[in-house]
Amino acid sequence: MHSHKPLCLSGSGLTKVFGLGRTKTVAVDRVDFEFHEGEVISIVGESGSGKTTLAKMLLGLINPTEGEIYFQGQKRDISTQKKKQEYWKNTQAIFQDPFSSYNIFSKIDTVLLDCIHMRGGRKLPKEQKIALMTEACGFVNLKFAELTNKYPFELSGGQMQRLMIARIFLLKPKILLADEPTSMIDACSRATILDYLMKLRDETGMTLIFITHDIGLAYYVSDSVYIMERGKFVERGSADDVILRPKQPYTRRLINDVPKIYEEWDLSTV
Ligand SMILES: Nc1ncnc2c1ncn2[C@@H]1O[C@H](COP(=O)(O)OP(=O)(O)O)[C@@H](O)[C@H]1O
Ligand SMILES: [Mg+2]
């Protein structure tokens, strides 16, 4: 569906091995992938299938044992701290636990100002910075005036999740990776967060990668789905092809583990 769009992130033969000898674990085993600009991708697999290890390699937090990662078609080079910082401007992540995303000693103003500074806005006049922070908070239905001078831990879980998205609004990364983004929160805020992420994708054209064990979520949000089993991609394709017409027994099993997904869709036709 997005194959006409330029490549944003791709990989070939990407492998991560932990340990040596008898304690060796091949967490990610020679995976190939092509993610395009503006595409929404889900990587789906059971616990232990290698999803987080892959995510960490994509983010440049751990080095692959073998294989290559390409950013916008060029071999990714994060060999120096400076190049890493540059890569992280384009590649951001949000994690399950909103608490882990913040330095607890930073006020909300500082959290948001840091994002503006990271995007090269350090020299902007104060009023313009406040206007940007107000806009970012408004995007997720928060009021900046009510947050100023507070600490993240003074917010509710839902507000903290939304602040996390306000940060992404300011950072405008090319790639956003969400590892099990919504499992910690209730179904209602989960849908809201997903809506904000999709809206942000529509507005900025970022590539959105969901890492999840929830194949229902994958069907709901993705253009493309990659199914991961024991470190390998066993099936990949459009969300419709993979989830409505699965070829692999493993994919069928993941679908059967969530028997409700089709019943839920049927409610809309009642
Ligand atoms: N730092 C590590 N050292 C050794 N083994 C690891 C490490 N991180 C992950 N693993 C192993 O790699 C495999 C994949 O783990 P992980 O990527 O966390 O899977 P998932 O996110 O799909 O649950 C598991 O067998 C896990 O025990
Ligand atoms: Mg994981």
C-alpha cells in the first residue's frame, strides 16, 4: 500500500545473539524488513519472540551481531555520539510505562522545553516557546497553563501518556516506535492514545512502528504486519492479507488466542 513511498527504515539479515556456547540465545535471527515513510507497521509475536531486542537495535540502543540497518536508504551510521544524537532526533520511542519516560526531577516545562531545544529552537524568544508548548499540549487536550511548574508525577496516568505524545508532537521524529504502547492503561485511554498517534502520523507523515503481542491492535491500526516467532519473521504483508488470510500456523494461533476480534468488529454492523 505504501510501497510507492520512499524507504524510511529497512534492514537485511539483522541478527542479535546474546551469550556464548550453551547459554547462547539467538534473540533476532536474520530478519529483513522495509518500512516506508508514513507507513504504520505492527510487529507481532508472543513474549520472548525477540520484539524488544529488535526494537532496541532499531533505536540504536544495542548493536546488531550481524546484518545492516538502513535509514532513508543509506547504511545507518551511529558510530559516534554525535551521529547517535542526530539519529535520535529522527527516531523516537514511547514505552509501556509512562513513568520511565521522564526524569522525575524535571518539571513539565523543562520536559517540553528540552524537546524544543532538541529541534534547534534554543534561541527562540520565550513567547514563541510558550506558544509551541501550548500548541503541543492542546494537541492532546491538555492545558499548558495548568501544567506549568508541575512535575510529571503530579499528573494522572492518562495525562502522563498524553504528555508523552505532546513531546512527540514537538520532536516531530521521522520514526516513532511504540513497544506495547497501551497495555498498561484502560481500554478507553488506549483508544484515545491510538487516535492521537494516528492523527500525529497523518499530520507529520512519520513512520509508526507498533511492537505488540496484540494481533487485534495490529489489525486495527496497521498498513503492514510482520509476524515474529523465535526471532524470525515467519509471515509479513498487508494487515488484511496477514490477519484475514494467514498462511502460517503460528499466525493462526495468535489470531485464535484473541477470538473476540472479529466479534467486536461485527458490533458496528448491528
Ligand atoms: N540482555 C539479554 N541477555 C540475554 N538474553 C536476552 C537479553 N535480552 C533478551 N534476551 C532473550 O532474548 C529473547 C527475546 O527477548 P525479547 O526481545 O525481550 O522478546 P519479546 O520482547 O518479544 O518478549 C528471549 O529469549 C530473552 O530471554
Ligand atoms: Mg518485549
